Amino acid sequence: MPKYKIIYDRKNCISVGSCALLAAEFWKMNPTDDKADLVDGKQNEKQKKDEVFELEIDEKDLHQNKEAARNCPVNVIRIFDEKGKEVTL
Ligand code: SF4
């Protein structure tokens, strides 16, 4: 089954919360700073100071995360396929 990778630029999240409404299993608002957390996302070691998180997802979870990405007003959620090509939202 194809895998996809979410890449989330948390630093630039502006706390709108539509991701958490549209894909609640994957996105939760963090009460500490009101930004979204990518549930189980791993921080990219090379970009630690930039707060970039990554998570691999299966095809069955693609649709809801595409919705989250499409509705993020600052486009800080991006999704890539196995070949590293960005998924069209
Ligand atoms: S939709 Fe985008 S800006 Fe809004 S909380 Fe989610 S990641 Fe942050």
C-alpha cells in the first residue's frame, strides 16, 4: 500500500484550528501555545530549530489529511508521495 509523508512546519502555524476539526485523529491543538500538533509526528533532526515535524501515513488517511492541508490558511501542512513528489491538494 502506498505511503505518504506529511511535513508540518509548526513554527508558522497561526492557530486557526481547521486541521484539528477536519482530521482530529492526526491534528490536535496544543493548549500551551495554541498551535497544532501533528499526533505522533517526529521532529526532523536537521530542522530542529525550525520545528518541522514529519509523519508517514497510509493511503486510507490521505483524504482527511489532504482536507486539513487544503484548508490550512498558511499552507504549513504539505504531503508527499513515496517518490517525494508533492501531492496536489
Ligand atoms: S490549519 Fe494550519 S494554521 Fe491552522 S492550526 Fe492547523 S496547521 Fe495551524
